Amino acid sequence: MTLPVSNEYLACALAKQRAFDDMRIREKPIADLHLPTGKLVACDPFCFVGSEPFELPLPCGIFPVILSVAHIVDDQRVAFASIRFRNSTPIT
């Protein structure tokens, strides 16, 4: 799978803390994903019952789910969510 951004950009996005002008982004671990089969489906469970998993094979195991929360002046919101399959710098 080719991402629309460079690996350097992705590594910056996945940093524990970042600051951009009047915005800070901080990580917030929220749960562990138990992935015993290496297959993952992402959808709204009320709209897509019986969805097929992604074609990309994933490792089996337990992985942290992390929210990147943007703090802007007196507001905060989730910028994105990620699953960390390993603790290394992204390469692709």
C-alpha cells in the first residue's frame, strides 16, 4: 500500500508530542487491540454488518490504540487514531 504522504511526514504525525503555532498535539493511549487472527475490519457496525477485512495482512497479537488529540486555544479534538504494530520509524 502506498501512502499519499512521505514516511518523514508520517513519523512527525506519530510523534508523542508536536506543536504548530497555537496548536499542540498529544498522544492519548486508549485501549489495546487484540488481533488473534491478523484480520481487521474497520467500519460502523450498525451500517456495515458482515464487512470484509482489509486485504493487507496484519500481525497477530495485542497492539495499543492511540488517539492524537489536538489542543487549540480552549478546544480539543481527536486529530486521528492509530494502531501501533511496532515501535519503529515508519518506512512505508
